[in-house]
Amino acid sequence: MLLSKNFLKDYVNIEEDIKTIAEDMTKVGNEYATCNKLINATGLIIGEVIKCEMHPDSDHLHLCSVNIGKETLQIVCGAPNVKTGLKVIVAQVGALLPGDFKITKSKIRGIESCGMLCSLQELGLDNKFLSEEDKKGIHELKNDAPIGKDPVEYLGLDDEVIDFELTPNRGDLLSILGMAYEIGAIYKKSVKNIDLSYKEIDRQIDFDLSIDTDKCSLFLVKKVDDVTIKESPEFIKSRLIASGIRPINNVVDISNYVMLETGQPIHFYDSDNLKNKITVRLAKDKELLTTLDGNERTLTDEDIVITDGKDPVGLAGVMGGFDTEIMSDTKNITIECAIFDPYNIRKTANRILRSEASSRFEKGIDPNRTYMAMDRCCHLLEKYADAKIEKGIVSFDNTNREDKIIKIKLDDIVNLLGLKIALKDVINIFNRLGLKNTLNGDLIIVSVPTRRLDLNIKEDLIEEVGRIYGVDNIEGVMPKVPIRKGYCDKTLRSIRNKLSILGLNEVITYSLTSKNNVNKYTKYDFEEVAILSPMMEERAVLRYSLIPLLMDVYNYNKARGMKDISIFEIGKGFFKQKDKYLENTKLAALLAGKYYLETGKEKIFDFYIVKGIVEELLEYLGYKNRYTFVTSHDFKELHPGQTAIIKIDNNEVGVIGRVHPSIIKDDMYVFEINLDSLFQNKTRIKKYQEISKYPTIEKDVAFIIKNDVSCDDVIKTIKKVGGRLLTDIKVFDIYKGEKVKNNEISIAYNLKFSSVDRTLTTEEIDKLFKNIISSVVEQHKAILRDN
């Protein structure tokens, strides 16, 4: 939204400079991108060419004598339209034009030139605001231009402009009146009333209006006759230019001017081409309409169209039709002021054309401003286009034009904002914002006008108090946060630290993924959470599993020569269940290539290394002897022979496995743990463990077991018999071959024994070791392998 300071001053008395206004608006939540003068040039003056003759050494340059009041300057000019008697814009020696172009005294083809005659383009005005004459030569001022005065001020272009970046909920600020109320609240200024007066002729409006869709809630029609199409007054043209809109003629400019004033888009039809009838309906699929820009548009059944009862004459909320355009010979006008469904307008605008009108319809229109805009159009058309206003108005109104009533207490404001503020100060802020209010005991009853569509609940009013009171004025206090049950950020930090110690690197990926990826690496049925207007298909839905995003990270690094990848991420997974949007916190990891051990050695990742990392993490989190790994064939993206469900106390919390070779030929392993499910089982993070100062005894043992016996079950048996003296157990060899049967497998284990308080004896360990072997043989029908 471009805010013209001169336009603003028409409605609120404001003396602050443009930079101060921009900064003060930012403090109340309205950020800006730039604030500048409309014409950023110095040293300009109005002059008159009193003599113009050809340069003696050029066939296109002119030698001009220019009277600027205090002196006469000799200036060489190459513009084709320069002539004697012309009032011109003169840049004197020392003037600074846009682009840091400084005017100096110079010689052109041997003749001294003391200045420059300027076009509006050379003053920094955009091409779209220039007439064809201005594009070809210097700007020709009117005969009444006062010699020696400031040309920028004379043209009404002595303005300053702020480019605001407004939040979507503040549609009221897409109007000068809305800005006036906001800035008036900041500086405690009242907003002036707009002149809405006009006279109606003794001719009753005769018009047929029908609304055949619920996508139009308000439609007003007024007819004016005998308009005179001519150039707009300078103040209208200058305010349109400052607001980024090109002036065309008085009638079209008035429609744009009123839209900028009130925030209500207006459309004028040539009555003689409209057939005295309007029907609003949804377009037929693939229906055609030629818009004002001359382009033929193909419509869909979601577009709202204005028709003459049969054929479309306008695309509602976006652009009018070519057949009813206001032309230079137009005499009679039909005025449309309406409110359309913002969702339909947005869809249409995104597909066809975004316009000043569509951006306002999308954010919502105040129905009371719709009536105000109609009256304002009639006033300006009567005053500046000699219009005769027909009596009456044809309307369809299905809106609520009553103020919203919101009740609030001072305690509500104090408790939420955390500030000490007196009741009188709150009342003062509401009054400054134009929110009428009354007191009923300790209850403040606030009447919210329809122009503030963003204020609907008491929390909205609390935000208004905080904005105007000033966030910088709120005294900072330490927050009092109750202790939250369950795991917290400290636990997540501990997980991150542990995985980093284990050699993994943390990554952060997008929360959005494609519909093709969202159902991968899970065996559960769920409803995906889709984005309403995704920017690309690859980011169309919220992720459920983190693994597909880690795959993207792997592919990105592999394409750049990195093959040894050990990464993890802690993030949210999202899903929908029974019309409820849910999320859970997950830990996922991806490992491929070489794994660098603490000893400096390296090994290629396999299932057991990855399983060992998971076990190390679970034991660190306090789940020692409580976790199991159960073989699974339910994940089509994972290798059926190297995939297991992770369980805690027999409750499923995650999955670990090798990515199926059909997806990637590399040996890649992944695991994912639902931390919400994991921490439902009570735990305590192990803070430290004393390192034994006594010798460690190691024993290796190999068993031949049936294929249907879980290696994890064997390990649990060994741990149970080994007790506290068994400090570590690792699988170091797996064998299938000639020396074992087809339905059997040989697994070798390395066992470590130690004590924190004494040296273990050989006899003690041998006895314990024999008990371990006999227990495994007996419980799992295993065979001790001795070769």
C-alpha cells in the first residue's frame, strides 16, 4: 500500500515528517519497505523560453534563452518540442536529479549551457504516468505556471510516499481513511469527514438487478447522466500518481480515487451499452469474456461474473469487460459498488490477473464503506464531470452493518499483556482508535465499527491496547513458567548431544513434502494434511515421516561427491484423524557409507552398527533391558530381512532397517522413533556411570541357532545371566554357509566382564561364562560352536 502524505493530510492534520510517520507506524505493527519523496530532485525552477533558435553547429539542438525570474539563462536543449513562449521546468546549475546526476555549466558544440530543460521522466517519474508528448520531449507547463516558482509544487508532485507491507488481516489500511484512523490514533488526531453531498435530478432510476449466487453479499447500482469526459483536476491526478495509479480521464480517475479513499473498489459501466440490466452469477465453465485490457479470458465455474442478463460484461472483483468500457464519448454511466466472496476473488485473481480491486476484495470490505463510496462517487462526478444524478438506488444487501459488541475487563488486559495500565488509559486508547465504549461496573462494553473487520474477540482488543500503548513501554519481567510433565527441550538437547557423540550430524529439513512421499516409511493409515495453495508440487503436504526428507539430503550430498553420510533430525510429523489435526515429535536418522569408530578405525555401516547406535541411545535415555527389536515385513520401502520394530516394554515406538535395494542400491540404513510414544514410558536419563579402574576380561562365544530365533532374545538371555558383571556385549560375526544347515545361522558374541570395586578372578568368570552358555543352549535350543 502506497501512502501519499498529501492525500493523508486531506483527512487528518499531520505535521510529522514522512520518516517519523513510517517509524511510528512500524511500532504499532505496520511495517514499511521504503519512504521517499515522490520527486527526489533539487534546484528546479519554473522558466519561460523567451527566445529559441537552432544551434549554429547542429541540426537538432536549440539555443534557448530562458527567463527564470531572477535572471535569464542560456541553455542548449535537444528536445523537439522546445519553442518560444513555452513554460518549462529548469534544472539550474548545481541541481541534483535522480541517479545522482548533477547539473553543471558546460559547453555543448562550443556554446555555453547553464542548466537543463527537463522532462518528467528526468525527474524520476515512471513511464506509465507520462503522456505520449512527455515521452518524446520536455514537459510543457500550462500558461498560468508562475515563473521563478517551484515546478514540483506547482504540479502537485511535492509529495512524500511510504510503501507499507501490511499484514493480511488489516484490509482496512488499504484505504486513505483507514490510514487516517490508524495514524490519528498514534498522534491523537481526529479524522475529518468526507463530503458526500450531491443533488438528484427529478428522474427515478429504472434498473433491473438480480443476484443469482450466494458469492455476492452486497450490490448497489446508481445511474448518472450527461457526464463530460475531460482531464481530471490536478489534485486528483497527483494523488493517483503518488499512489501508483496512472491518471486517464476525470470519470475513470474518480473511480480509482474513491477506491483509494474508502477501500471500496468501484466500477463504472457505459449505460448505453449495458441494456439497463445486471445479473450476478457464477460463470459457466470455459465461458469467454474480453476484459478491459483487450484480452479474451477463459472462465471457470468458480469465477463470479457481472452480466447484462445474458452475456458477461465484467469479471467481478478483478476487471471490467471491454464492451461496457468508459470511452471519450460516453455520456451516461451506471455505477457499481459491491461486495463479493473473498475466496472466489482470490482464486480468480491468482489465475487471471491480480489488480488493486482484487487485493481489497480478498481482505474483506466494510459494507458501510460501500454505501459511503457510492455517495462519494456521485459527489465527485457531479462536481468534476458535470454529472446529473438520477433519483434512487437499486440494491441487494445481505450484510450485517451493525457494530460488533465485545465485552472486556481491565484484568483481562493486564493479565495477558503483563503491564500495569489504568482504566482511564485503556478507555483513552479505545477512543483514539474510534471504538465507542461504555462502562458497566468493571466491564468495558466496546462497540467495534464494521471498518475493523479484524476485531472479533476480546483478545483482539487486548492486542489493540498493546499496540497503541507501545510494546517498548511494557516493562520486562521474568516469566513464571509451570513445570511441564513429560519430556522437554532439555531432553531433546540431550538426545542431540548423544547422537553427535556417536558421530551423527544434525540436519533441518522442510516440513513440507510431496504427496508421493508423505505415505512412505510407515505402516499406518492416516489422512495427509494438504496445503491450500502450495507453491510447488514438491511442497504440497505436511510431512508424516522425516525419512523421505533425509533421503533428499543424502541425494543432494551424494551428487556433490559425499558418500559417507551420518545424519539425524528431530522434528514434527503431521497428520489428520477424525477431522482433527494432530502432530508428534520424531527422531529420524539416515546412515550410509563408512562409520568412523572412536578408535580411529572405520567400518562400513551394516544393520548391527545402526542397531548398536539405537541401543546406545535407548540405554542412555534409561531404557536398559526394556527394549526389544522384532522382525517386520510391513514396510515396503525397507528390506524385509533387515527391518525391525523397536519396542519399549512391548510398546511399539519406532522402526529400524535397511532401505530396500529397489529404491537405492547403496547400503543405506534408517531408523525413526516416535519420541511422544517413547517418553510415555517412564524413564530417567543416565547422567554418568563410573568407569572401572580394574581390569576387563573378554570372552568370545559363537552359537548355531535356528533362523526363527531372534538374536535379540539371545542377547537378553546373556544379559540376564551375566548380571551386573557383564558390562558390554557385541555381535562381531554372522555366518551362513557350508558348516551350518540351511535353516540355521551362526552368530558370534564378544562379552566384556568387569567390576567397579574389585578385580575379577578367572574362576569366577569361567563359572559365569559356563552358566551363560548352558542357559542359551537350553532356552534357545542353540548349539555351541567350537570351530
